[in-house]
Amino acid sequence: MPRRVALSRLNATTIDILNTIRQNASLAYQSSIPSITKETDIPVVGEIIYGNPQLSNEFINALVNQIALVKINSATFNNAYSELKKGYLEFGETVEEVFVNIAKAREFSAEKAEARELKRSIPDVRTAFHAVSWDVQYPITIQDQDLLLAFNSMSGVQDLIAKIVDSVYRAAEYDEYLLFKYLIIKGVAAGQMKPVALAGSNMSDAAIAFRGTSNALTFMSTEYNAAGVHTNTPKADQYIFMDSAFNAAYDTAVLASAFHMEKAEFQGKLKLIDSFTTFDNDRFDQIRAGSDMIEEVSSTELALMADVKAVLVDAEWFQVYDKLNKMSEKYVASGDYWNYFYHVRKVVSSSPFSNAVVFVAYGSTTGTPSTIAFQVSDISVGSNAVVYTLDLYNDSAALTDRNFEFQQDSTATAAGIAVHKYGAVIMPIGAGATKYYSPTLKIGADSYTTTGKLATEAVVADSVTKTAVGDTLTFTKSV
């Protein structure tokens, strides 16, 4: 189980800090540094530490790792999004999210009891894996002059701690804010959230949509999550994100009433975003250049977000775990300074099993697309079967629902063809096997068919060519 990080505050004085470091230091440090009780003793300790490189290193390391690091970890974990983070992941690199769909009821029948007695009823178990996807470092330099100044006043050591903490915490907090915003933008653009268009352009229309959808989420439904599983979200687990401009047009009391909460209680469920139409891509340019941890938020995606008024999610939709918060140090003798590296690792992902709704402007295009295209990304040929992998083709940002599921239709079953719901088709080969097959799929309640074919070999008589990697199949919504 992931653990929570306690909120800590630094209430100690410089005298307390110096004495605490001494109590936990090496014997050589304790022998050289006296315990102090008054402010005038602080410069004395400073002179001893500053004049001895070994004592300076021990003091700085203790200051950073025993005090500043605890403050940084506490502040970073217990930020504005602490309620939405799942905890500190102690072991492993991957979180397996398991969802067991509700069982289907059947009629009671004494006549069928004998046939049913030992028959297995396999539960509908779904899994999603969330791996460590954020692995970054924050460098901090403490110069020799910083150490000297720390002993010139009663608050000097506290000021040095504040400088270290502020440098890292403000950076890590801003980055985490951007990561939450990133998940929202990518979720909307990829069609992973249920779009709900406002019935009009008045603020009252938005309030009605918020209230109605919030109420609907409390009931068991497959409509509001990407995986299409039966789930619900109690009011207490609902969080709404709004951009600051749209929120300014609302009275908080009106919003609170829409969610049947007291104003004070609702304030904790409301999260503000500066703007859905902007994203600080420059902040992560070095990370994108050196890794694939994060994609650029495109201008197309940001343009799409112009129609977004608010986002309502289950708290479990955000799958964000802290994995590592570690400080490493290196003294650079040639420059007489200390380099510290704050290493942060996180799981940053979203759950396909949790409800998520995006509210869009009146007149926005929502629903399911009229057509959707897939490309053959891989073909694996075995001794008696061939496996085709289909991926979304030219998957541009849109508010339409694209949570597809390929269907194991009667044609496939009769031909011995296995169809995986997320785009894998296994076709038998050899004597008597079907030479080609046209898959079908569903998005929500809408069915889609294609005239394209997956063909294990060419069939000249039917004008069918053998399928190759890169071929595309376009599916059209059935009327």
C-alpha cells in the first residue's frame, strides 16, 4: 500500500537547528562544535565550521538531508493536489489497477441447476498498468558565501534552509501542477472523457449541466468512463476543474449548491486552472529532448480546449504516486561550492475505469465520430495463424468519443477468428481457412463497419490484396 507523507513545519530557531545537527553528528563534529544557548554563540560556531572543510561538508549535508529535504518532501506531497495523489509508492515501479466489473444476474431455475452446478462463471476482471513515467532532477548550488552568511544573524540558518527549500519546492510544485494539467488536456484531446455540451450560453445553463451530471455520476453507469465498465462516483469523490476566467463568472455559493455541498466543503472540491488554452511547453523542452516521458501539448490540442468550460472527475481518475524523493550531493573543491541534486520519480497516469466528464461550450461537436480509421501497425505470422495489430490512424485531437471496442462478431466466430477488443485480430492460415475478414467495432452504442479487409493472402477474384503493415481501414458509423 502507498503511504502518505505527513505535513511538517519548521518551527525551530537557528540555535535549535545547530544543536540538533550537533546531537546527530559524528564524534569529531561534536568534539569541535560546542552546544550553544544564546544568540552571541552563533558566530562562534560559524567560525569553527567555516574554517574546516570536513565540518563544513558535514554541516551542509545534515542541513540539506535532515531538515531541508524533509521540508521539501512534505511541502511537495501536501500541495494543492494532495487529495488527488495516491501516496508514496514504497516498492516496485508499476501500479496494477484492477477493476472487477459487476456480475450479471440470471433467472433462478431448478431445471437448469444440474447443468449449472459445476459450470464456471468467469468474472469480468479488467487491469490497467501505471508505470513510473516521471524521472527528473533539480540541481541546487550552495556557495561558500551562503554558508558564511548563515552565521551572521539569528535567522541566518533558517534563511539558508528557506533558500534551499524554496528553490526546489517552487519548481517541483509548478511541475506537478503542469503534470495534472497535462493529464487533463491529453485526456480531453484523446476522447478519454465523456463530453457534455452546455444547453445554452448562459451561466444558468452551465449550472444545470454541472448539477445534472454530478447527480448522474452517483448512479451505476458505463457511460462516463473510458473502459465502459459499471461504476459510480459519490459526491464526496467528485472534483471539478475550472479555468480562472470562467470560474470568476460564478458565485461559489451557486456552484456549491449545484453539488449539494456547503460552500466551505465545496471549496476543497474546486480546483482552478490558469487557462485550458495555454501550456508551458518550454518548461519541459530539455526533458522532451532527452527522453520520451512527456509529449508536447500541440497547438491543435490547445485550440480544442478553447471550448472546454470545466472538467468533472472521480478522484481515482488521477493515478499519481510519488516514488522517489532523494537528495544527493557533491562538493566541488575547484569552485568552493556544493552541488545538490534533488531526484524525483513519479507515476503520472489516469485510470480508464474512473468517471471523467468534460463540459464544453454550447454548439460544440460531441458524440461519436462519423468515421474512424485504423492502421495495421504490426503483422506476426506463426505456423498456423497470423496476428494483425490495429492502431488508431491520424488520431487528431477532438471532443468526439473514440473509446472503441472491436467486436467478436458471428462472422469471426464462424471462421475461427479471434478479435481482441483493443485492436488485435488473430486469423487462422492453411487449408480451409478464411482468406480475408472485415472487422467491426463499437463506440458506445454505435456500430461501425468497414469495406476494408484483413487478408492473409491475395484473392484476385474478389479484388483483395494481401494485407501489409501500413495499410489502413476506415470504419463508418452505421445509420
